[in-house]
Amino acid sequence: MKVVSESLGVARSQLTARLKQPVPGSQPRRRRMLNDTALVEQIKRAVGALPSYGYRRVWGLLRRQHEQQAQPPVNVKRVLGERSPNEATPPDSLPGITQRPQVGWRCGFS
């Protein structure tokens, strides 16, 4: 790099800055669009049977199912991205479950 910068008569810092610049006309990287219809159906089946499960538990179920069927594992971020707020969020009150009062130490400055 030193020999090239000396022969061109420019500073090495400017030469490295020029090399790191994007090539004009190159397209920026974009997210690949995936066809997740099969994954959405699997999520709906899992959430339909177990409505109190969050996305982590649903992901665990799908991961185990895929391992048993020798399929590639499901990415947890895809499960999180495909869930809808109404399906994957547990309801406020489930039958047979009572809310416990929040008892414990409080850390605060007052």
C-alpha cells in the first residue's frame, strides 16, 4: 500500500478511503423475500392448540418437530417476525389461572 500511495502521490489514508467507497451503480443489499406460508400454518397450529405459549415456546415446538422429521431448523427470528399480536400474545386471563399479587422488595429512590 505504501509503494502504491507514493507512486500515485497521495496519502495512504486517502487511498484506503477510496478503496472502501461503494462502487457507483451498485445496488444496496436488500432483505430476501421468503415464502413462509408453511411456517405460518405450523405456527397457527401450535398457537391454536396452546394459546398461552409465547414465540419462544412455539419456536421450541417447531424446532423439535423439524429435528424429528430431519428438516432444517426454524430460526427463532422468523417465528418472532411471523407471529401476529393477537395469536402469539397470551390472553390476560386464562381459565383456572389466578393472578398473584406482586409481593417483594422494591428498589426505588423516593
